[in-house]
Amino acid sequence: MPAFSIHVTGQVQGVFFRSTTQENAKSLGLTGWVRNTKQGGVEIFAEGEPDSLQALDEWCHHGPPSAEVKSVITNKVDEQHLPDFTIAM
């Protein structure tokens, strides 16, 4: 199963980016996690069907309404076989 590592920068903390990422990922049938980074961005690991991963990646380019996304860097990575999509600390 394909997996993506996605790094999002901009005004993405304190704007419900993690919770809406989790909602979107679950609705797309993806598993993985999302967390804030110390540098002020958001990091996402997601695995699932290619079309669902692409949809999440596209959503990350704008995020929730109050976010101001500056950049999104997406890489294919090895799968981890996670059971759910969580908000990591």
C-alpha cells in the first residue's frame, strides 16, 4: 500500500489543521498520523489507496479556511501498516 510523508509550512498551527487533516484522512479511508513540528509546520504520514493519498495531498495545499499554506513537500515513503489515523504529539 502506498504511503506519503507530507510537510506543510505557513500559518498552519492553531488553525485546526491537525484536526481537519484527521477528519479528511479518515473520510478518505487513510491511516497514519499528523503532528505539529517544532519549526511551526505540520507533518503528516498517510497510507492508503493512491487516489485517496492524492486527494489528501491536494487538500494540504490550502488546508482549513483559517490556514495560510506557504509550501507543501510530499514524498513517497515506506508503509507502516497503521490501524487508524491519529493526531500525534
